Amino acid sequence: MIINLFIFSILSHSFINTQLLAPNPELFLLLQFLPFLTLTITNSINIVVIGRGDFRKLNLP
């Protein structure tokens, strides 16, 4: 699900760039950070999930 969300964000990002590049240059500059933002969010989610799994394994008797 996280991977699908990331792919969808990349596709929508390229679509928004082609649609809004000419009239809104500042919005285009803002959208340059969208893939980096989604990548950071998915990485933090993965770290949280993996960290919880390792924590549960460490707490097993």
C-alpha cells in the first residue's frame, strides 16, 4: 500500500507539473518538494513499522 501511494504521488506530481508550470511558477517550485516529502514520509513509516517489529521480537521471552 505504501509503495502504491508513492507511485501515485509520482504520477500526480508529473501531471501537476505539466498542467500548472506556465501560469504558476511559485507553485511549480513548491511541487518540486513533493516527491522528496512523500519519500521521507514513507521512509519514516517503514522505520516505525520495522522498529515496532524488532521491539516486539526483543520483548519475547
